[in-house]
Amino acid sequence: MSIPLFLRVALVLLISVAPAAGVFGEESFSGPDWIRDLEQGQAEAARTERDLLVVFTGHGWCFPCQKLDQEVFRERSFVEALQEDFVFVELDFTFGDSEEEQQREQALRALAKSYLVHGYPTVVLADAQGTPYAFTTGYDIGTGPQPLLVSIREAEKGRKAYARFKAQAGKAEGADRLALLDQALSSVAPHLEGIEMRQDDPLLVFYAEDLNAILADEGPEAAGLKSRYVARKAARDAWLQRESVLQTVSNEVRRLRREDNLPAAIELVQRHLEEMTDEELSRRLEGTLRTLQEWSDQHQEALATTRRMLATYSLSPEQRESLLDRIDYNFTQLKRLDDFQAHIDSRLEAAGDDAAARFRLLSHKAQLSLNFGDTKVSIPAWREFRAVTEEGTDDWYDATAILARLLMKKENFEEAKPLIMEFLRVDPSGAEGYVYEDAAQCFIGLRDFPSANKMLAKVEAVAARLRETGREGDRQNAEYMERRVREMRAEIPQESQAAN
């Protein structure tokens, strides 16, 4: 989905800044004492006999990362519950343009690869030597700290059981030793996530020494255990072999994209599809083809590919809904408003009384309505979605802020103002700098310059705090805020600035 910059700020950065102490006269908690270098974190963990809680994140561009930080790591109770047991390490995958930042990016990319991290955010629990014993990928917005805290405590039990069985195995022989090694591996395996998420089997990668000790045993009592781990390795090898086909195509597609040769990339994928016999690989290649067609603005062809996938493959309900979403998206790119509305309406009708499905579709409709670039289309869609949101929820905040911005785009500042004020009434710190920036722009449009100056002062206070965090993403956000403040101050008459 392509969303204009002024609206992407609402969608992506809406809550990227947590409340700062003193800005609103309230005490706030800024989160754990992050260490932002893994080696330093390991040294501190070894010195204090703690484990590592490592977060691979992306401030400023990864919305779930921002929410994880705000809803979990800025909860005092969560940090206090874990700080005696863990050293907190944050690895931020937001990079600048300097040579130093390029070196940092190279180092962090290599680290992510070594830890089998392929999505953000990813929380990794590891011992002081850096060996991981638990992964949690993604964050379900709104769930808060309790689910993660529970999973961390369960993973801790697994690590302690692993250490206990491993120590006992070191003193045992024969079948007893093998059984203890198996118990050790079985203690951590449930917390490492599967091969689909990690793109490899983490048990085989990080616990190879224990596994190889079982496989190397030639005693007759080892046969049963060995067969289980031999089968696990074979399953991993088969998965990697199948993935290697897609990886070869993906690498070639990336090369052609760098050369700005999308037609050749499309032809490459189509050629491989003609030779493909594996249904799952074919489905995924068709998905790549559709994406390339969309990137190439071949939206009519992308529609045909999507419809073919719906008719050809065995799909889960989630996969089917995702493909139907792509039909909607391509209608918007083709500016086929009537078809878009008819398709969405048919999906809403099919959803019937399923409130969750209808809610998702209204959100989907509102977001895609922005692609038409016409407030006559987008404002009604966002009004409709906002009407079904619950005040104070993330969806309500998004709908309120975006609807206000759309109204301001139409220079309907009178109608935008109560929406912005309502947002700030419900949660004056939820979007800190960005919604105060909107408020300032609205007041300028209303020629209420004293109120605009007050809002700009709040934005400047947030920007000053962001510059002190040490995060590259926060520095970039601060620069954006400061630039917007300068631009808006230029719209305020000099005498009104001085009067304030």
C-alpha cells in the first residue's frame, strides 16, 4: 500500500515517542538501562551472573517495534521483574549515512544472521556466552507485558533444566549420559521457535555439540535417540534444499532489481514457474511474481496472477484473505473505484455477523482509500472505520489522527480541531510530538497563533529529549520534528511569534 508521507507519519510514527518526564508535569518511566553493544552486554552478564535479553528492533520504521518498546519495555513492573536476572541489550536496526553508521549496519546485519533473526522485533534470551535459549518474534499490539513475561519465565525454567541435565550428563556414561543429553536438549527446544521462523533449525545450529555427542555414540542403547535426531537433521536438510531453490531465484531477482531491470526479473520467475512441480514452491513463486508485477505497475497482470492463485492452490483462510486484500490493492492502483468498493462490499457481506472480520475489512478499506488521493473517498472511509473503534485503542488513535489530517488537507481546520483535541484529551502523551505538531498546524490554519506557538514548544521539548537517547532512529525523528517546527514557525507572522 502506498500512503502519502503526511499520512505515513500517522501510521508509522504515531506512537513512536513515549512520554517524557516533565513535558506534561507527570512522572514517566523511560525503560531499562539499555546496553547497545552485544559484547558489552555479555561482559556485564558474566560479571553480574545474569543472562541476556537482547532485542533486535527498528526505531522509526518498525511499528510493532515501537509498540513493544512503549507497551512492554517502558512498563516499570516488567523491567523491575527481570532486571535482577537479565542484562538488557538493544540492537537498533535504524542507520544513518555516515561511515560509522555503515560499519554499525554491517556489524549488526552479520549479528542478526548469526542469530537467525529474520524479522523485527525479535527478543532473544541467551546465556552470558551469547548462546540463545529462547526466541520471540513480533509483537501483538495491545497485549502488554504479561504474555512476554510469562514466556520469559518459562524459557528460564527450560535453560535451568538444560544446565542441570547437561551437568549431570558430564558425570554419567552410556545410556544414562545419552538420556540426560536428550533431556537437556528437550528442555530448550520448545522455546527456540521453528525452522519456518528462523530459516534453520536453531537446536541444530546452537546446540550442535550436544546433538553430535548423541549421534557419535555407537552403543546399541543410542539407536533410538539417534534415529530421532537423524530424522530431525534430515528434515532440516530437506527444508533447506527446498528453500535453496527459492533462494537462488530470490538472489537473482534482487540482482535484477538493483539493476532496475524488473521486466527481466518477471521473466525469470515465469520461466522457473514453467518448470516447477512442487505446489508449495509454485505458490510462493507466484507470490513473488505478483509482487514484481505490482512493483512494475503492472496491476492488471497482478490482478490476473492473484485470481489464478485463488483458483489454483490449496490455501489457508489467512492466505486466501491476504490474496483478496491484494485484489483490493490493485483496484486502487488502477483507480477502479467502483470495482474496489464493490469488492470490499462483497467481502463485508460475506463476513456477515463476524465482528472481527468486519472490523479488519473496514480498517483495510480505510487504509487503501488513501491510494485514490481523493479526500472525497478517504474521509468517509476513515469516518466509517473510526465509528467502530473503541476510544483509547490504537485503532481509535490512528483513525482519529488520520481523519484529522485528511480534514486539514482539505483546509477544514474547524472540523479537524475537535478531533485533535479529543485525541489529546484521551491520551495527552500517546503520540507526544507528532499530534502536537498536528495541533500546531491546525491552529495556524485557524490563525490562532498563540495556541500554535504553545504546541510547537511542546514539540521542541520532545525533540530535545529524543536527541539524548543515543538511538539513531530517535535522532532522525528529532531532526524531522525540528525541521517541521521551523517550517511552521515560518508560517506564523513575526509579531505573533514575538508576542508569545
